[in-house]
Amino acid sequence: MSHYELRAASLPRPGQRLALGLLQLFGWRVRYKPLPGPHGVAIVYPHTSNWDFVIGLLGKWALGLPFRWLGKESLFAGPWAGIMRAWGGVAVERSAATGATQRLAEKMHASDWFWLALAPEGTRSYKPHWRSGFYHLALAARVPVVLVYFDYGRKELGVVDVVRLTGDQQADMASIAAAYQGRTGFHPELACPVTLATPRADSPEQQR
């Protein structure tokens, strides 16, 4: 199925139409293709600005899809904990890294619908590579990877391209890099090269 541009007239709920309206007010549009199943990993790139969180959250609300995302444990211990969980937040397991990826994969499949959104750069600052947690999680759970992009040059938020990992890291990352070619972040000079770091631990914390 080809992708399409999200339009308010096609959205069933007022909250979705409001979120899309706010995006459109600032000149943004959302391109979307139905997800390839009830479970998966969505990676978000490029991530170079705090504005990405705002645009991404409005996009999630406009789509009406309960994407989840990983956050520091401290976000889920304070007064904002309830809001963070309501917005789809999942606390990173800092104290029990061993086996965390497998546990997250099992948690994903134990749910009727579980898509986890991750920023593989792990930071808004420039780094020479991506963190590899998303790759190991997708392989462990045997789920597809949706490539979400922020393109500030075109003012587009896209949830379109899908990659099914083969385990051939070089070939998989080449496919991902090709899909992200030409996408421009808020600070283009801070976008990380689309290449993986050597994994150091079996932990989704790498995707923080």
C-alpha cells in the first residue's frame, strides 16, 4: 500500500484533528503508511533539537497510535510520572541491564499492540554513530522497523518506510541509510552518520 498525507477530514477523533491542525499551523504535514502489524520498533531520525519531541508527540496524537518510548527512570519517579506514562513512556532498566533486551521483546509480544519509538542517536549532540539497542531489540523480537523521519527542510513528519532486519548489519544499515537520504534535521550539522556503534551491553538503555 502506498503512503498518503494525513488530512483532518479523514481523522475520526477531535483530538487527532486538533493535533494535526497544530502541526499544519506551523507548516508541517504528516505522511503515513499503515504499520505492518501490531508489534515493532520505530526509529526516529534525525534527532537534533528539542523541537523533535514536540513535533513527534503531536504526530503521534494526530495518528492516534499509542507509540511507546524509553525514558530515564527519574522521569517516572517524580510529579510528572503519571503524565509520562500516559504519553507512552517506558522506564529504562538501569539496574538490571543483563537480559533487558530479551525482556523488552517478551513484553512487546505479551501486549496486543506494542510499538516502541526510539531515537538511535541517543542525544541531540553530534556523535560518530548510532546506538545499537534498536537493532538488537528488533532482531530479538523478530519485528519490523519503521523509519520515522523529521524533515525540517520540507516540514514533513514521515511514518512511511519499513525495514525487516536480516542480521546482516552492513546490508541492513545500508538500507536504512538509503531511506533517510536527504532528510534534514533542525540542526543538520548535528545529525549522526547512519552507522552503528559496537554494542557494549544487552540493554535498551543504549537508546536513551
